Amino acid sequence: MIGLLRSRVGLATAAAIVLVGATLGAAVALAHVSNGKGSLPASSVPGVLQTPQSGSCTSNAQARQVWSDVSGRLDALVLHPSLSGVDAVAQGAAATQMRQYIQQRLLDHNLSEREKSRLDDLSIVQPGCGLQPLTVRVTETLMQDDYLASDGHVDHVDAGVGQTSHLLETYVRSGGTWKVLDIASLDQSPSPGTTV
């Protein structure tokens, strides 16, 4: 099933590349036909500003910001669990895992989750140049992981609080934001606090 999802993600990425190429081609053709008179500014072509230059790669500081942004959005999603909210934060294998987690661990038990992790270390494995994914090796510590009942009281606390996890995380650009594509544990066994 994961192989099928990865194939679909590959097709979606290829389709996006073709769409951006077609849009840019149309803009170039229009500019050529009009001989530069009244040509379209780059900002009016959909996707141009969101598409990085081919040599544009993610720096370490930017990768840390990606991790912080996506982690914050994941934390917000499990605090107010909704299967429909997954697509705004994840795609591919991560989206599938997140949907299963939200349904089986939270919604089926009428729980929400208040989770916070601390980023201890981050190193870039693949810098996300152009349209390529960003892959980072992350060391994080689970600082808080409360499972809340529907009335807001703490039903239970994850036993993994205080433990450190080593993860390989892959992100993809989607419009003007990043989404998590895959999260893999580099530890012998996944930490109890690892939600996806």
C-alpha cells in the first residue's frame, strides 16, 4: 500500500511540474508574441513565485524553520483532531500514518492530544534543491504528551515524555508551505511518543 501511495505522490509531483512548465511556457509565449509590449509581470503567473530557482537549496536555518512550522501544525492537528486537516500538513506515507493515528488513537477514543517536542539537533541529508524534497536527520525530545478527554481533563500521559528520538524526516514543498512526506525512526524501536 505504501508503494502505491508513493507512486501516486510521484504522479502528483510530475503533474505539478508539467502544470508549472505549461504555465511558464504560456507566459513566455505571450511575452514573445507581444514583443515585450504589455507583457505579463512574473508575479501574475501562478506558481512562479512559489517555485524555487533550480539552484535554490534549503539552508540549515531554513530547514529548522520547516521542522518548527510543520511540527507546530501537527501539534495543532492532534490537539483538535480532524481527518480532513491532515492534507494541509502531510501527504504520502506520512498522511496515511497520520490518518490512522488520528482515527485509531484519538477519534475512536474521544481523545485529543497536547504534544510538544524540543528540537535538539538537525542535519540536512538532502537539501531540497529546486522541486526536490528536503530530508533531515532530527534528534528531538518529547517534552509533553497529554491525552485529553472530551471535557479537557488529562486522560493519560504518554510514557515517552522525556525520551529522545532520532528520526529521518522528509518534507515537500506544496504551494507556499511545506508538508511532511515521510517520518522514519532511526532508533532500534520507535519511541512511544512518535505519532507518525
